[in-house]
Amino acid sequence: MIAAAEIEGTLAGWRFSVAPMMDWTDRHCRAFHRVLSARARLYTEMVTTGAVIHGPRARLLGFSDVEHPVAVQLGGSEPGDLAEAARIAEGYGYDEINLNVGCPSDRVQNGRFGACLMLEPEHVGDCVAALKAAVRVPVTVKCRIGVDEQDPEAALDALADALVAAGVDGLIVHARKAWLKGLSPKENRDVPPLDYDRVVRLKRARPALPIAVNGGIATVAEAKAHLSILDGVMVGRAAYGEPAGLIAVDPELFGTPAPVADAFEAVEAYAPYVAATLAGGERLHAITRHMLGLFNGRPGARAYRRHLSTAGVEATADLATLRAAVAMVSREMPERDAA
């Protein structure tokens, strides 16, 4: 297995990452997650090649320097467009280009990208080859173990073979099938059973290929268990819904001190970013919507969420509004039953 230090030479922080999540991992979310972990690798929401090439690039691709290491996830299937979009993204300073081969929504199916590309492994290889020729930063792929009636053994092997031949720098595998017909995108995140063993078999068959696993991983302890075999772990909804858990990432997975002691300190560390963003014309709710789960499990967490969901959406809401919500949370954790 490749040592973590060796992976970090080209994919800094790839040992642990926060998944790209539509409508969630925007620039404010990523800046907040960076307060909680200095080492985790962060990913943008998926952006399509057409949007990057023809759309408002600064709004779609702009990010703060504090977010590094940060990767952009592209959605597309035309090698030339992917190459152009990647060159543009690299120009904005991203540390990695990631190709989406896992999203099962109707929109991506209609555009011939996302999970439906699992059915075309050689074409995905062509896409990766075009990306590699276009940029100097690492190029990775995020995929499923298969789609619909595909045999996950054959499907994932075929994709991995094509990617290795194209020079891919790493593969992130969501350890579930995607059902393109019959399940919604939300159901596709929960209903198909997880098969971590399939990802392990892939790693053992291709030890030189950096492989990270995604899907259903809720805690740093679970992540650590996967890292005994695999090169990286990507956490999605757990990192977003329970962001305080990210504070343990640096000490537990990288052996470095946590950047903040607790959720209360995290708010104060994030405050300069909040103030600067508000001064730039952004509304408080656009920032704090990513912080609603920060105090889950503490007395007062419900009042905190309620205040941010009511007073926090007002046009006049400011940093004092956030601090007022935090003041409603107890610093004392309830004692747990000995049983």
C-alpha cells in the first residue's frame, strides 16, 4: 500500500476529504470546514463544463485562499470541453481536477455524464487523458461500483483499467451502485447497499493506484478503520450535518494539532471570514446555513438553530446575530448514563 506521506506529495490532504455536495459545499461551507480542519481536502459542488466555459466563472469558481487544498469537481463527457474547463479551473488555483462519474440525477443522465458514464469506461479513459494533457495538477475520478444491472466486479475493474491507462492520479469510489432508473438521487445515497469489500478488492488488485472510499462513513473512527487498507476516505453528509466532528480529523488522522479546541472556538475563528463576507454584500443566512449542525448534542442547540433560521435570515442580520445564537448553547455537555 502507498504510504500516506507519499500520497500527500501530489494529493495533499487526500487521506481525508469532504465530498462534493450540490447546494451544500459552496465557498462559505468550505471556508467553514477549513476552520475545523487544516488538513482535510475540500471539494466544490459539481460544476458542468458548459457552465465553466460559458457561464459566470468568477461566481462558479472563485474561492478563498484559506480553502487550500481544494479541488474542483467537473461534470461533463466531451473530452475537449473537459480539457478547456479544467484549464480554466487550474487558472483559478485549484489543487485538483475531479471528474464526476457517480451522480445519478436525471439532469446528468440527459447530459451523458455522471454515473451513466460507468457504462462507457473507455470513453471515461479518453476524458481523463484529455484532462491530464490539459493541466499540471492531479486529475482524479469519483465513481460508483456500478450502475443498474452491471456486475460490480466487472464494471469497476473495467473503469479502473481505463483510468490507469489514461494516467489518472487517484480514484474515489462511492461504495454503492447507482440505479439510474427507479431511484431518486436521494434514494441512491441510501437504498443501494454499501459494499466496502468491493473497494478493498480493487485496491488489493491495483496497489499502485491511490484509492479512497466514500459512502456511509459517519465518524473519524470509521475513517481510521478504512485507512488501514485504503489510501483515503471521503465523508459527505456526516461532515456537513455534524461539522464539529471535523475537529478530530487533524489529530486523529494526520497527527497534527486541531486548529480549534471546540465548536465555540470555531465560531470565533470563522468570525473574520463572516465579517468580511457580510461587508462584501452577502447575507448572513448564506453563510450560517452551513453551521446549523455545529452544536448538535449540546443543550441549547435547538434554540441556536431556531435563532439562525429566523433572525439569521433577516436582511439586517450580522455577526452579532450569530453570536447571539451561540450564546444560547450551553458549554457544559450533559452527562451520559453509565449504562
